[in-house]
Amino acid sequence: MNDPTHYQRTKLQRVSENLYRNQTSGTYYVWITSNGKQIKKSLQTKDRRLADNALLEFLGEIQGKELNNLSSGILFKDIAKEWMGQQYHMKPSSFNRTTFALNQLNPIFGDLELRKITPSLCQRWAATRTKARKASTYNKELSILKGVLNLAIEQGHIISNPAEKLKRGKVIDKERIIPTREQFQTILDTLRQFNKRYGEAANLIELLGTSGMRLSEATAIRWDQINFDTDMFTISGGEKGTKNSRIRTVPLFPPLKKFLLRNRPENPTGKIISVDSSKKALATACKHLKYPHITHHSLRHYFCSNCIESGVDFKTIAEWLGHSDGGILVAKTYGHLRQDHSKRMAKLLK
């Protein structure tokens, strides 16, 4: 049995957990303790990527021997069910998306014993899945796969995560459609001229565009959350809460205040908006006006662009939107708008 002094004599340098590299030859080795015994084995490669894969395969073989009796009969779907039971903190919409993603994993992994889920199997799944699905969908499924297998490690069913080395897919940002002020107003006017049925949809669109709220927040806000005396309003997200479960108080922006005063009933109680969506109305108006496809979230972008053109700093915009990152996401998403606006303003100088 080799000991640490042997490793010093052969100049092995620790690279990561259980992985060592011979500084003279460049060959990678695995060094682990299994059942009280130290095991050293050459991975017969000088390539780090191949060494990582070989290490995972070797650990898989060892864990299969160690846990043959312990994990026999325990299936992926059994641990997945326990893992889902721990996601009680999720909002209903997130829980439903997670359940759907897990259901996509079960046909591949569900009926497999944990010890039979190997790195090579996970790699084959990833290779197939990345070609068949969008990167965001694949990333969601990968996150769940790793989460379930990590729970299996915590419970002592496996000793390493066979999906650990799988990398997330690169998500390509979609082009953001941001209506101009003129387009925004034309959409409202068009819908209100169509018929009364689209009137409330137009109100929702105007509320979204002048407040920066998410759709779920705008459809839940009530009149008693509007304080005209202090020019502030409170966003709680209703029964489902906001995206980050935080209640925020925001200034009553002039365009928003104008909209609210125009629509305030004599006895303002209950919800401000009586519809849950204006998706169909938006699509109808955009088709009629030959505008690009504008969505509910486009109106949040519209609010942000107006803030930027008005000179509001990123941190303040982030607070209004309900972000907790101090403006990092806003700067990343809308930074180019500030540059464009700055260039337009520079041209005004004589």
C-alpha cells in the first residue's frame, strides 16, 4: 500500500479532490481512501479534461462496490420525490415549472438505481438534450438533476455526483422589443377605440408601462395600496407575493398618478384592474398597427427605458423594479440605452 511519502517521492501535486498530477511526467493519478484503505491508480492521461472524466468513472466504480448493498433498489425517482418535497419555499409558478422539468428527467433516470447513474450516462443525456431543447430549458433540467443527486450524496446513497462536471448551456439573449412613447400611446388609443371589451386590457397595459410592475404584481395591486397623500404606492404581489417575496414601496410616478386619478372610482376598493392579462389585446393591436410583437414584459422594458432617458440612476431603477442586486442587472440589460441617449443628447450641443 502506498503512503503519502511515496507521493512526495514521485512529486505528485494535488490538483483537486482525489486528483493528483505527477510534476515530472504530467500524468494524472487518483488517490482515495475506500473502506479504510488508500487506493492510488494512474489515470493514464496527461489531459486534465480526460483525467476529470476518468476520475468520475473510477469513483463510480468504487461507489458501486462500497454501496452495493446500501443503495440497492433505491431509484432516482425515489430521491427525486424527496427532493421535490423540500422545495416548499417555491412560489406555485416556480414549483410547477420545476415539476415539469423533473418529469422530463424521469423517463431517462427515474427507474434507474442511483448506483447505475454514471458520468458517461449523464454526458450522453446532456449531449442529446442540448440539441433538442433551448439552453434555458436544459439548464433548468441540469440544475434539478444535480440537486437530486446531491441529496442522494447527503443521504449516503452515492459518494459523488455523476453530473457534477456537466456545464450549463449558453443562453443567448433575445432581442428586446421596447415600444416608443408614440407606439405605446397609439396602442392605448387603438384598443380604447376598438370596443369596451378592450378598455380594461388597455388600462392594464397603461398600468404596466407607467409603473414598471410585473404582470402578476399589476393584476394584484389594490386601491388601498395607493397613497395619494404621500405620493407612494405599495407592491406586495397579492396572495402569491412578488417574485422575490419582498414587499416594496415605490414613488407614485407622475404618468402613473395621472392614470390612477383618471380611473379612480368614487369608493376606491378592491383591485385596480379586473383582468388578468392583456396578451390577446396586445397581439391584436400590434397586428393591426403592424408593430413588432410587444408583450407584457416589453412594457417593463418600456418603463426602464423612460427612466434611463429621464436620467434616473441604475440603482434607483433596480429598487423600483424590485431587484436586490443594487442595479447590476439593470446596468447589464439597459446600459446600451443610456449610451444611446447620451449620444443623442450630445448632438444637441452647439
